[in-house]
Amino acid sequence: MTSERSQLYYTCVFLHVSFQAVQNSIPTVSPTATSPCWLDARMLKMLLRELKRCRQVASPFADVHAALDTATYHCGLLMAQCPGALDCQLCHYHLEAIILPLREAVARLSGHEPATAPPSSAGRRLRNWFRR
């Protein structure tokens, strides 16, 4: 692993763990379904800035760059509504949408292919229909 790739790997691990910590700090069950989620916007801005820098560094690695692009997009959506405009459930959704591509980037940088979800039953039926 080159030093650039290694540094990118550790930065992605840092971002992955950081966003997981943010997600774990939000209560999963709120007293009311619509109670607002109050995240630290300054910390999220710092993480978004690092995520953007990481995405830029990853430009030679197309698959990693695409995953980081997705994470950056969702982080931007989260920041556009933060703090206090989201309920806890929607905040968890956005954080999960950031964490999954970061996990994929870490797996790709470590040389492992990320686990893919098995095709849905509808997808299997459609493929079987085409094979007829």
C-alpha cells in the first residue's frame, strides 16, 4: 500500500469511527417521534471539511472516490438541515447514509471488496424472467 493510499485509509477509518460516534450519541428512541435532533454543527462542519479533502485526495481511486462522493453528498444534506431541523430518526438515516459509503471506502482501500447485499426476490424474479 502506497503512503498516499495508507494515509487515505486511516483518514477514512477516522471519519467512519467519528460518524459512528456521532450516530451513537443520538438517542434511538426519542420521547416524541418529532423531537428535534441537536447535533454539534461545528463538529459536523469539521468532519465535512475533512470528508471533502479526503474525497479530493481519493480522485485517483475511482471506486473509493465514488463512495466518498456519496458520503459527502449525504453529509451536505445533513448539514443543510442541522441543527434542530431534523428529528432523531431522520438524523440517524442521514448518518447511516454517510457511514455505509465510508465503510465501503475503508474496505476498498484495505484491499477487501465490500460485502454486497443479496439481490432482492423481485430482482431475482426479473432476472429469471429475462432468462426464459
